[in-house]
Amino acid sequence: MDIYYIPLSAVIIAIIACLYASYSDIKRGIIPNKLTFPLIGLGLVLNLVYAILTGNLLFVISAVVITAVIFVLGYLFWKMGAWAGGDVKLFTALAALLAIYPPLFNYSILNYQMPVYGYYPFPFTLIINSILSMLPFLLIYVIYIAIKFKPHLLKELIAPVRNYKKNFLMTLVISSAAYITLFITPYIPFQNILISLILIFIFSLIINKLPLIVKSVLVAIITFIALYQNLLVTLTGIIILFIILILTEIIRALLTKVNKEALQDDYKIDDLKEGMIPAYSLYQMDDEVYYDDKGIFQKIRLALTSGDISIINAPKGKQLISILAAGLKKEDIELLKKLSHEDKIPETFKVKKGVPFAPSILIGLLISLFIGDLAIIFLNVLNWLLY
């Protein structure tokens, strides 16, 4: 028996499982246990067989440890309300099947070896790529919701495109900061991409704080010098950076205000059903009941601007309702009805629209297998632009 067929079989099983999970998640909003639990067992058995045939029993031990780590990580995401239970079990099943990067094939694009491997086990690459794949899927979903139900949100979403002048100036500021960094890098004892990124960030802040006329003149001079020294690389860098800034602004809008409005609806408390996902947590302190509707990014921004790090922590008081992806329970709904009748909360409650994550896991799996780790690719491109 050719042992190559074991990882190949695991890959085929993983793709078929993700196809079914995506169909089930879109159609019924769940990833069934009858799919994920057997896959976990099957994955560990395949790893055991592979370890025996290759004479490397550490392989199966590594697979068990990696699978356990992925489950714990997924559990933490579930506790934070980011993933549903089915998502955690699907990632765990895929980790059991593909704990180690499956050696399927290699190819090259412009002498660049593909797929690009991560510096960590394959399941972490899968998680990174799945999360990144969620952004375009979420963008399409939000655009659909906006067109059909909330057209005003489209203006919020395309605002970065309309404000292209501001983003273009910021592009020139950052590219000037990058040029200054490249100029002084040879004089720095320790040279690596992290130090370069920190320097670019610092110089960008300094240039951006200058008066508009001074900033404009300085940026124009540095850009002219950079274009004169290397026209093609400078133009390419400016265009790529401008596109990245626009996309970053769109993603920021997508993950904050637009996402909040498009993917949340007000329901009368009497119309709430089990499984609906709360849009915010509910707390009680003494006799006061209040909402915690600030996202983690908003809390971090407020903490940085105010200097009060405690803002990031959970609000004081007893948590009555959490934003866990498992959704509302029967006792949660009864509690909300009771609080509403006592006039401690309004008669309506915000609920998140469920966005299926399984299709993004499928896309992330395919990208991981045939292209590689998107985070590593991004860092390599950044390193190429800087050096």
C-alpha cells in the first residue's frame, strides 16, 4: 500500500466534509454532530495508521496534541461569542484529519514555490485563511442585505472610495515613511521586517503631524526622489498601498458600523426564539440593568484615547445575557420578558443575523491546500516591497 494515499484520502474526506457542512450551515444554520464527531475519530485513526506505516509514532502524538490545541482555541473563540459550537467541532475534525501539512504537490509561479507553508501546523494556517476568507463572503452578504433592506448602508461602505483624495495623501505619507526607513536601515545594527514596520509607523505619524504645507512639500520631494531612483518599484508600491488603504477602510466600515446595522435587527421580546444570537450582553448591578454594546475594537480604541485600560475588561456587575454564538436559551427569553414587564429594559431586543461560517472554512481549506498561508504570503510580499 502506498502511504501517499493516506494523506490524499484525508484531504478528499476533508473537502467533502466541508462541502456538506457548508450546505447544512446555509440551509439549516447548523453543522451536525453526526458529521464532525466521526471525522475526529477517523482523522486520528488515519494518523495512527500513517504513523505505523512510516515507523514514526511521534506523528500520531503530534496529531493528538495539535487537535487538542485547536479544540481549546476554538472553545475560547466560542466563549467569546465569535464561533458557533459547530464551527469549533468542524475545525477540530479538520485538525484531526490534517494535523500536518499534507504533502500533495508543489509548483512554482515566477520561481516562487507554491503552496506557501506556514511556520506552524497546518490547522493554524486553515484558521487564518478561513477568517480572511470570511471577509469577502461577509462583504457580499452585507451588500445583499444593504441593497435589499437598508440602501443607506451602501454609502457608508463606499465612503473610502469617495474619499480617495484623503487616502491618496495618506498613501504618499506612508510611502515617504517607507523610503526614509529604507534609507536609514543600513545604519541600524538589527535589521528585520518588524523593526522596519515600527519605523514606518513612527515616521508616518511624524509626517502626518506636520502642517499641511510642510507635509505636502516634504512628501512631494521624497516621492520625486523615490520615483527618480526606481520608477517601477515606487509606482507599484504606491498603487498597491493605495489599494490596501482603500480596502482596509472598507473592511473597517464592514466590521464596525455597517456590519452592526446590516446584521442586527430589533425584535419584540415576545417574538424572541431559542437559538437567536444576542447583539450585546446584558448586565445587572444592584437594581440597574444595562447593555454592553461596545465591540472589542471600539473598547480598545476608547482605552487608548482615554488611557483607561479597564474599559477593555468586562463591565461590572452580574452578566444576565451573553453574546455566545449558541444563542438564547428558554430561560434567557423568560428573563428578558420579566425585565421588560418590570420596565428595566425596552420592549425590543437586538438580535444578530446568523452568517454561516462553514463556507468560509471550505474556501480557507482550498486556499490552504493549493495556495498556502495567506498571512505568510502577505509578509513575503511586504518584505519584497521593503527590501
